[in-house]
Amino acid sequence: MSSDAFKDITIYQLEILIALVDAGSFTRAAGNLFLSQPSLTKQIQNLETSAETRLVNRGSTGISLTPEGQILYDYAKRILRMREDAKERIGRIKEQESGHIYISASTIPATYIIPHMLSRLRQTHPEIHVHMQMHDSEETLQTVLADQAEMGFIGKEPIHKKLIAERLWKDHLALVVPINHPLAEHGSVAVEELAGIPFVVREKGSATRDIVEHCLQKHCDTGLSRFNVICEMGSSEAVKEAILSGLGVSILSLFAVNRELSRGLLKAVNVKGCPMERHFYIIYKKQFPFMKYHKKFLNFVKKSRPF
């Protein structure tokens, strides 16, 4: 027997074989399946061609199975039962209340927002376990697209046809300086006053840097290239430590410096004529197969406040 021919047997053909045996005749089986009798006969003939043997005996009083047909019929019943079992088990998983969720987040939400949110989640949904990795916004987007994370949190709205992005928390950015810096006495500062001051910035690909560049260009017709940039760093936490050590000043999310502002270690100063705001987004693929615990997590996130 040709193994390749046997692989041509389809589930549909097995269903027709079962229906034929259950009905006892081609006429009744065709009626039960809402098929014409020639169509049903053709399906059985194709099945016999793939099996390379006669499966059904046709007689004036009805049909009967050959020994080979009986074997295939028994396996067909088992295969269809296994299919139903798989369907039932998948259905139970979809309704599961508990599970593991894999997320990726850019540095601001990963460091300053999500840990607080997960603490509250643990109190109300201890059955949901979240695993988080941290990247910049662009890397997080690519991680979700590559199915290395189920959801992502980023600081800029993505434009990608495979993704859904839902707006979450609003963020404000400001010039952040040490408390003893000359600019700390000012409520606001003009862009021109920043030209010669040592500046520390986030790395390229960071949403924070993108927002700063966009706002400076839109409102002040300038960019970071006009500043005295002395260092680029890979996280807002590193930039903040650089400011605290006196290395320079920077424009950061207020989420990143909330604790230091409240303790009087740093001062936030507005840049005149250059409002800097953004939203964080949760992203996931359009075809992502949500389980019940994913939906609970998503609803919790959308209702959550950062602090």
C-alpha cells in the first residue's frame, strides 16, 4: 500500500463513512448529510482510492463493510472522538481562571508603574501570574510582533496593521535638575537657556527621547542636537542617577522622579512654550487568542491608575 495515498484521506471522508454505516444505505446517508447521492458516492470512491482497497460492499438490501472498511470505520470513530475531546479540553482551558501571562514593557512602565499595578493585581487576582521583561519601546513592539511576549506596554502609539493599541495612562515630562542647581529656583525656563548646560539623554529607540525630540521640534523648532549632550544612557533610572550626581540635567517623565521630587532631592522645571505630554499604550496582536485570564488582566490594566 502506498503510504502517500493513505495520507490523502480527510476527516470529511471519515465522517461520510460513519454517516453511511449509520444510515445503512447511500440514499439515506445522502439525505442525512444534505448531499446528492452521486456526491456521496464520489466521496466514498475517493476514500477507497486513497485506501487502495474496497471498503464498502453495495447490495440490494443495503451496504456492509469489508474487513478493511471495518478497520477504517473503527479508527474513524476513534479519530472523531479524539477531535471532540480536544475541542472540549481547549474549551476548558479558554475558561480557565488562572494562568501565566508574558509581557514586555518599556522602561518607564516596567520600572515605575507596572510593579505597583501587579501588587494590586496580586491582591484581587492571585491566580494570575505575570512574567515581565524590560526593553525600550521599539524593542517591546518587536517582541510582541515576534510572539516573544503576549502583550506590551510602550510610551508611544504604534502604527502597525498587525497590532491593536489601547491608550492607558497620561504622562508629563519636564526638565529635571538637582535641587541646588541654579535653574531649580525657576518655575519655567526657555529653551535658549538650556543651550550650554550639560545634558544627559536617553538612548535612541527610547519613547522618552522620541517625545522630547518631537516636542522640541514642534513647539520650538529645535532638537537635542542643539543641546550640550554629554552622555546617553539606557534607562531613565540611570539618567536620574546622573542628575543626582551632578553630571547634568535632563528631560524625564515625572513618573521616573516622583519619589525624588517628593523628598526634595530633585526639581522639575517646565520648558516654556513646549508642553511635553504623552500616553502609555498596551499593545497586542490582532489575532491573539485571549484566554479568560488574559481578559481579566486586560480589564484590570485598563481600570488601573499608576499610583
